[in-house]
Amino acid sequence: MNEADALDIMRAAVWTILMASGPAVLAAMIVGLTIALIQALTQVQEMTLTFVPKIVAIMIAVGISAPFVGAQISIFANLVFSRVQSGF
């Protein structure tokens, strides 16, 4: 294994992490911005109003995107296992 192989695996790992966490982060960001806008317009500053919808949105996003996330992790695992099998 040389530096190029290690960098290639690390690049694939970072890309897999970004793709796997993307749906949940995107859902939290959209819901958070929407709630912040509603709070700014109505001047209601309730703390539980921000957390509960975010948690629900994240759980829904994770449930919907689970096959996609699983496929991304499987692709990365197959890449690493094929590199190990071929001896890098």
C-alpha cells in the first residue's frame, strides 16, 4: 500500500460519510430554517418548538433514505474489500 492508495481510500471514505449523512443534515437544515423564519415572524421563542420538529424530520429522512445510505456504505465496503483482496 502506498500513499496514493491510502489517499484514494480516505477520499472514498469522506465521500461516503458526506453522502450518508447528507439526507439527515439537509432535512434538519430545512426544518431549522423554516422554524427560525416562523419564530422570527411571530416572535414566539419556545425552545421545544425547534427540537421536536427537527427530530421528527430527521427520523423521517433517515427512514426514507435508508436504502440509499446502505447502498453507499455497501459500495465503500466493496471497494475496501476488493483492495484488500487484490493486495492493494
